[in-house]
Amino acid sequence: MIEQEQNGTGARKRGANRGAIAMAAVLTLAVVAGASALIVRAQRTTDAAAATAAVKTERVVIAIEGMHCGGCASGIKAMLKRTPGVVSAEVSYEAGEANVEYDSANTSREKIVEAITSMGYKASVKA
Ligand SMILES: [Cu+2]
């Protein structure tokens, strides 16, 4: 009777140990998988940074005359963002100017000025 109880306890302990080993294995796998995912993500970030660095961008400030409200500025900004070669654009109605970042391999300050002029505003390179 006593022996049986001891055996029972022993079996339960062995079962518990097996469970702990299985849990440790699962945790190890999870850690390894997590680390791999981090490495892959780090590599992707590096690739993206390299691609961004490869595009040489320039900035130009364009003076704009003829805007009469913030809506005009928003319209010009939206048009600039659709223009090939434009990386980013900010247009201020208050300052009467556009601040444009562009890829010099795909467009020029002249083309950007022309795009604004074609909308009916008077535009010229400021800086
Ligand atoms: Cu307006």
C-alpha cells in the first residue's frame, strides 16, 4: 500500500519533469523564432535605409503668388505629391511658398515651378 503510494508519487514526479522539459523546449523554440524574426526585421530596415540613401533628393523653396486661402495651398500640395519625382511637399498659404523635396534624377525645379504655374498661380524659385 505504502509502496504503491510512493510509486504513484514517483510517477507523478516523472510526469511533471517531462512536462517541464516539454515546456522548456517550447520556450526555446519561441525564443529562437523570435530572435530570427528580429534579425529578418533588422535586415529589412537596413535594406530600406540603403534604398532611401540611394535616391539623391534636393530641396527647393518656391514663391507662389495668387493663393487666396488654405484650400489653394492644399490643392497645390496634392498636385505636387502626384507629380513624378516629388518626394514630399509642403505648401503654406500664409508664407506664400512651397517647400518641395524632389528626386533630381526624375524632375527639376523648373518642372515643379511649371506644374504650379499650370494651375494658374505665379511661381518662381526662391531658394
Ligand atoms: Cu483658395
